[in-house]
Amino acid sequence: MLVFGRHAIHAERPPAARRDDRVRTDDPNRAGAQWLTVPHASARERLFVLAPLADLAPGLRPPGWGETVATARKRAELREGPAAVRPIAEWDRATGAWRARLS
């Protein structure tokens, strides 16, 4: 889960969803005490996340971002270049199906 609308979530994961990876915990003394934090801390920096999210909700301003998803995408494209992500299909409204995009 990357975003949940305009909501922020910070919840301890249930025991079955934890990993014994001390590097990925908030407290290195508590192995497996992982937290689910939404929006994901790195989502606003990753173009492969921002590109499809901007297609779905360009005006969304997730909590803590200070910018819309569309603005974050533009910033990431300037850093990574527009060729870093590309659409592979487009929705054909006439047929109600996905159509492969030919490069």
C-alpha cells in the first residue's frame, strides 16, 4: 500500500506480517517490530510509483508531501528523465479493453 487517499497511517504490523530483519525495523533493538507507514516514505521520490499514480489521481496531495502527485511526478521526471518510465498499454474506451502500445 503506497497511499490511502489523504489519510496517514502508522500502525504496528501483526506478528504474522513481521520479518526478522533488524535493518528494516524502526528500533534496532526490537527485531521484527515493523511498522506499516502510509504514505510510503519513499513513494514521492520514485518515478515508477509516481507515473501510474499521477495517471489515477494527479491532484491528490498525500499527507506530508506538500505537493500533488502530478507535481512530484514532474520533479522525478526532471531528475530521472522521461524515458525512465513509459506506458505499455492504453485503455480503449470503445472496446472497454487495454490495447498494447507500440513503443
